Amino acid sequence: MSCAAVRHQFENERKKGLTFEKALDIYREVDGSVAAHRVELAELKKADEPEAVKHLESHIAEGEKLLQEIRRMKLG
């Protein structure tokens, strides 16, 4: 699932009442996606694909932003 789609899912879950388990599932999904994007990014840089690199870097940044947001959440 794309980072934008996961972000949408995260926001919907938050509105409904995000559980710790669901936040953890989303975190793991985004973390895996960002890791895969980083591998793909390295390949694109080697292939000298500047537009694709730029596009993928934006996806990575979006994913990292969501990961940070989940990390800052507090239970309570």
C-alpha cells in the first residue's frame, strides 16, 4: 500500500479511535514500505533516473513523517 493510502487509513482509524494494536500494524507497514523504497532508491540513483529518484524521495519523506507522528503518540 502506498504511503498516502496508509496515511489515509491512519487518519480514519484515528477518527474512529485508534488502538495501540492498529497503530503498531500501521507503523510496521509504513516502516517496511520505507525500507523497500530506500532499496529501490539506491537502484534508481545508480541508473541515473533523477525524476524517479525525486518522486521516490517524496514517498520516503511522507512515510518517515507518518512514522515520526506515530512515535510521538502517547497512550493514555
